Amino acid sequence: MKNVFTSIVFQGEKFWVAKCVELGVTSQGMTRGNALENLREALELFLEG
């Protein structure tokens, strides 16, 4: 089963920030793609627990 969530991605002062709207999980990365990749990983860990 695949979950679909809404994410907001924006550029902070030093890093890109990605946030899952529904769950409030947030991550960051040096690039937009890296921030989204990190958010996916954070969501997997969040949903496991």
C-alpha cells in the first residue's frame, strides 16, 4: 500500500527544507532533491514507529 502526502519545499538561509503537511515531519538538505529524499526517509521511519 502506498501513502500519498503533501509536502512543502522551500529554501532556507543555508538549506532546503521539506515538510510533510499532514504529519508535521520536517527534513532538510543541501539541494531541493536532497531535502525531499531526506523527507521520504524521515517519513518511513516515522510511520514504522
